[in-house]
Amino acid sequence: MFSVLAVLAAPAFAQVCCPVSGCQTCADGQTYRIVYQTVCEKRQVTAYRIEYETVCEQRQVTTYKPVWETAVRENRYTVARPVFETAVREETYTVQRPVYETAEREECYTVMRPVYETAYRTQYRTVMRPVTTCQTRYIDQGCYSQQVVLKPGLPVTRLNWQSAACTVDPITGQTVYQRPGLYWTQTPRGRYEVQKVWHPNLVAQQVQQTSYVPQTVAEQVPYQVCKYVSEQVVRKVPFQVCRMVTEQCVRKVPVRTCRMVYEERVEQAPYQVCRMVAQQETISVPRVVEKRMPVTYTYNVPRVICYRVPLDACGQPITQTIAPATGSLSTIERPTPAKQPSGGNADVKPSLGPGAASPQPLDAEKKSPAESEQLESLPPIGNPAPPSSVYESKRA
């Protein structure tokens, strides 16, 4: 039999189902409790992993290589060569020669003579005179006090039981029916801290303030006035008169004449000729080849077993000397490469055996060999009725 610790820990991994009373009484008068538990069996399956490999192929290609050759051709062209000749000719031209004469003329002009006079004007200026006034000022004579403030923290996420109700889906915004069960909920939490808070206390005080007030003062300021008086003045101004005299002159002018002489010339001009030459080359062309490598891995298949736990007169499990079950979570082994099959089955889709079940989550508890022998020795029992409510299943 299991110990009290093993019996209390079993409902965490398996569902316990029993009648409404929670017990069964056999013909010998012994009372038993029916317990269902899930165990896992390990099975192996072979899958194929796709790998890619790059293979290079040799190919013959023909390329054309340019070959440049130099050739010479004759270019005939006509050149015009200038021939310069110098000659002299006489030119007659008229020259205007200036003749200057001096004369005098009277010129009258007006002169403005300055006359200075003294006068007085009234000038106003601003003087700052001090004025003392009283002003009411408010001074804060408050103090600090201790105050307890709640500082929010991170919410706590827990599983809580919620009954059936109609809720709004936050993603779609539609009303959906929520079945009763356990749901994750967040509970806000925080801590209280003591902080200093300032309490103001305004007190009115009379403060003397001296300010400067502008005041306008009038003064008599002397100033000089300059007045200009016009006068007529006559003066003699000498001036020169220029008179142009016409003269005839003859000069010899050299003239240069250009005459073009045409000549024919022959020039040897080299030029490049490109000729394409075919050439055979061998190149490597990479190609990706797909390969399927077999891989063997192990997975767990869950199975539900049923056994009975004897109870005493008080409804408590009877403890015997049998060692308690040691539950351990099964671990997933790393995939190991299997042997390469002899046939061409690399493209066959991997599949499980005809009697194999689909893999399930690895969260079941593994039983010890002693527990398995004890469960096999128990007499078969019928399928018990499910609990009528959640409270009865928890009480059982």
C-alpha cells in the first residue's frame, strides 16, 4: 500500500473518481477507495531528416577571346599653306590741330555770410525722486508632517474558480459564453510608505519699499543761432579758347598680303583590328542535392490505470510496509541517428505503428515496479460513476 504522503500527492497528477459516498465495500467487509492514475510508456519511432549537399559537375564550354592586331593604311589629304607678301602704299589724311588762346570774363556769384546770435529755449528733463511706500507680502511659515502613502506594486497572478457567465472577448469584442472552471486572474498589491508632506501657512507682513518716481523739471538753456546773409561778389576769371586748324598729311603704310598655296600629303596611320578566337574550357557547376537521414527518437505514451486503496474504520488509508511510489517526470532523450536502410526508402513519410497512440504531454508520474505488480494483482472492478459535483470530488 501507499503511504499517506503518496496518497495525498497522487491527485496532483491523476483524477480520482468514486461514487457519491467515496468508498466501496466488498464481500469480506473491507472498504476500498478507487484511484485512477496516468502512467507513461516509452516508444521509439524513426523519422527522416532532410539534409542538403553541394555537388560540383564538370562541363565543357566554349569562350571567345579577343585578339588585337595592328595594321597600317595611307591617308591622303590636301593642305593649304599660307604665303605672306609685304607692299607699301601712300595714304593722305586730314588732321585737326588745336590752337589755344587766353581771354578774361567777369563772373558774378552770390556768397552766404554766416551771422551768429544768442537765444534761450526751455528744456524739460526727467528727475528720479525717491518715494517710500508700504507693501503687504505673504510668507509661507508651514511645516512638514509624516503621511502614510500606498505605493502600488506588481500584480499577483493566481488560479481562481469562476462560475459560468457571459463575458466580452477583448480581442474580437463579441460576447462569448465562459464555462465554469479555473482561470488565471491578477490581484493588485502594494506596500505602505511614510512620506513627508508640506503643510503651507501663509502669514501677511507689511514691508517698506522705496521706489523712484520720475518728475519733469523745466530749465532755460542758452544756444547760438547761425543765420546766413547773401552778398553779391564780382570777379574776373581767365579762360582759354581752343580753335581747331585743318592740315593735310601724307604717310606710307606697309600692307601684308596673304596668299594660300595648296599641297597634297600622304600619311601612314596605324589602326587596331579585333579578331575573336574560340577557346575550349572546363568549368565546375555547383548543384544542391537533397538527402534524407534517418533519426530515431523516443516519446512517451500515457495510459490510465485504476487501483484500490484500503481504508480503516475512520475512512483513512491503511499504511503498510510497502515502500511509497517515487514519481519522477519522464525526460525527452536527444535524437540519435539510426542505421541507414538498405532499400531506397529515403522518400517514405515517417509513421507510427498500427497500435501506437499519438504522443501526449510529458507531465504524468511514473510508477515503481512494486506498485505495478500490486495493481495487477487487484481484482477487476467496474467503471465507477463520475462525481456529481466538484465539491464531492475534492471530498473524496
